[in-house]
Amino acid sequence: MDFFPCKLVLQVQRKQMNEDLLDLSNMFNAVKSLVRVPSVDPKYKIALLASKQDHCLVDLLHAWQDGKLPVQISSVISNHDRVGNTHVMRFLERHEIPYHYLSKSKEKNVEDGILGLVEDTDFLVLARYMQVLSGNFLKRYGKDVINIHHGLLPSFKGGNPSRQAGSVFQFPNYVLSFLCFYAFEAGVKLIGATTHFVTEELDGDPIIEQMVERVSHKDNLLSFIQKSENLEKQCLMKAIKSYCELRVLP
């Protein structure tokens, strides 16, 4: 039996595919029916939100540059003011990707500013953006928001580990927060990362992807942090690709 190349078949049958799925959606009262072929259709337009930590942001930018991330990056938005002569800013300037610094103040609603910048995007990615988006923002945006979250198992959830540990320990400004130090000191043997959709329920949202890796007494704090960062980058990248290929059902 002869087979036509997949791409040719999809191009020829595209109109019929749309009509057939529309009929099925009407039959089952589906909210919407969507056919999308990532290799043929226009790429999703996204904005990246980031804070001071660069590892996820840089990984996504380089993957996009190499054609490994099937999206169009419209802008990078941050609550951290990066100086001009840095790796990230030079990269954005070279590729003409706008960078927007939105500082938090009583006089200025940051979420209004973000909404004004992302109106024409298809979804948002929080690449270690360390600010909580309100339910009002999510309703007004009305599209999916994807977030990456550390998984320093079996404890140390949330953003205030010093309260959990009962004290504050000052150590050099490593890339991750104090979370890694407390998890490292507690002797955890399994760390991970979770990519999820953002909802009003903090850190209790629908999960897209999860990854784990073992650590041991052979790790020092720096290698512990590096493993955690690598998991976050891989987990976020895989989730975005799956989402763009319509392999994720929220």
C-alpha cells in the first residue's frame, strides 16, 4: 500500500477536517472544536514573564532562536529592571524583542500594565515570575497562563521557607531562593519541577508536566541548585511544546 507524505495529506484534507470536527463538536455540545497543525499553522504568539532569576528565561530564548520552541515571542515582561549590557538584554535587542520593566508601586497597577502588553498573545508563560497573578487578572486575560514551580520534595512548598524552618540563614546570592538551602540541609533525596496552568488556587492548579531527579550526600549546595534549575528548564520546555502541539487538555 502506498502512503502519501503526512504533510501533503494534511494540507489537502484540512478543510474537510475542520468541517468534520465541527460536526462532532455540535453533536456532543462541545465548547469549541480546534484543528491545528504546528508544522503548517502560524505559531502561537506568547509573552514571557520573568523576575530576577534568568535560567528559565534564557533557556526559552535560546530554544526559540534555534527553532526548537514553536512560538513567536512578542515580548519579555519583568518586575526586575535589568541593565542594558547583560546577556539577556543584548539577546533581546539583537532579535528586536521588546523588554518591559513594570515596577510595583501604590500608584501603578502592574496587572493593568501587563494586560495592556499582552492583548494580542495566545497564552502567557511565567518563566520564574515571582509575583502572584490575581483572579481578576486571569479573568480579564481570558487565556491560558503556564507556570513552572520548583519541587523540592518532600516539603518546602511556597515562597517563605524561612518561616517553615523557623530562622533565616544568609548565604551568597545563588540563582535559586532560600528553598534550596533548607531542602539541602534537610537531606532530601528527591527533587523535581512541576509545570501547571495558573488558576486562582495558588500552587494547586492543573498539572501539565512533572520531572524528578535524585540527589544525594555527594551533592553540594551548588550542584543541588544546578540540578533543580535544569529540571525547571526541561519541564517548562516540554510543557510548552506539548501545549503548542495540542497534546494538553486543561
